[in-house]
Amino acid sequence: MFQCSIEAWTPKLRCFLPRPTRNCNRNSTNGLLPDAAMRLDLGCGTGWASRRMARMASAGEVVGLDVSDEMVRRAEQTSQEIMNVRYVWGSAEKIPAPDNQFNKVLSVESFYYYADQGQALDELRRVMAPEGKLFILINLYKDNHYSLRWVTELKVPVQALSEAEYKALLERHGFRKVEARRIPDRSPSPDVYSGKWFKDAGELKDFKRIGALLLIAEK
């Protein structure tokens, strides 16, 4: 499966982090005001996004959740020096957290794996604080036809919905202010492509031009 680099994904996380300000106080970190928000990284994998968010937020906590014991173990091993991040085992359909806990929820390249996406959204609404924000970032969706080539190669079933179908799904499960954005990948592309997913470098560039789908919604 075609994988974006961490460097390519990082700029797409900016909307999820505290906003910079011109009048930062001395206790701020990297130009960001202290932010006591609780953030959930749903389907955190090895925890790279959790670590990025934790380092860029000078207050608050990031919780990484994954259904794989191995991913949680690896995330913990590579995050030992970061005090405001922790990892827990659990599924998106049954999140081990109390009601109204998280101000922001991020899911990067995992939401299409959930067999019952509706149940996952219901659980997210339960654990999100009032007016909490949800960000779902995925490369596998119908409107990027190149990504559908992955479906037959993956070892587990996946959901391949369109942008319109995802927006309707979020609204059916009670989310407000639902919007969708396309996030092109502007990282450098090779002049010659020799991988398995694209016919040539032109297809790769077109895939990156279409970009990832970012879904944003509010509880």
C-alpha cells in the first residue's frame, strides 16, 4: 500500500494543534499558547502523530488508542521521554474513556478499517466534550480512484466511501458543522516511478494532486 511519509502528513496536522499567537507568553512552547485540551489519536499505530501533537502542545494530554497490542507497545517504547502522552489498547467501537473527555479527536489513515463506522462515530460523540472537534484524515476514499487499487491488496476488509457519503454518515450520527477538504501532497515526486501502485510518475503526481480527504465535524 502506498504510504505517505511522516514529513508529508505533518503539515496536515496544523489544524489540530493550538493556534500560534503574536503575543506568546514565556511559558509557551514553539510559539504556541498553553492548551489544556485533551486530545485523542484514534488508531494511533506507532504513535508518530501523538508524539508530534504532544511536543507541540505545552499543556494538556494526548491519548493514543490502538487495537493492536504490538502498536501500543511500540508507541510506548518510542515515547518514553514525552510526559504528556500515553497509550491505551482499545477499539474504535468501544473506546475505554469516560463521557465528554476529549476536546479534539484525530484519526489518521485508520478510519476506513473500522467495520462499523457508525458505531465508531457514536462512541466518538460519547467521549467528545461538548463542541469538541473531530478530524478524520484518509487517503483511501472513492473520489481518489487511484487509492481503490489498495483494497484488494489489504489483508483485512476496508470501507471505501465517497466524500459525500462520509459527510452524510457524520450528519446521521449527530455531528454538526460537517465539512470536507482535499489536502494535496506537495512533497517532491520522482521523475521516474518504479513502484507497484502507479503506472508511471504521472499517475503518482495525479494521485498526490487529488490528495487526502480531511473530514472536520463538531459534536
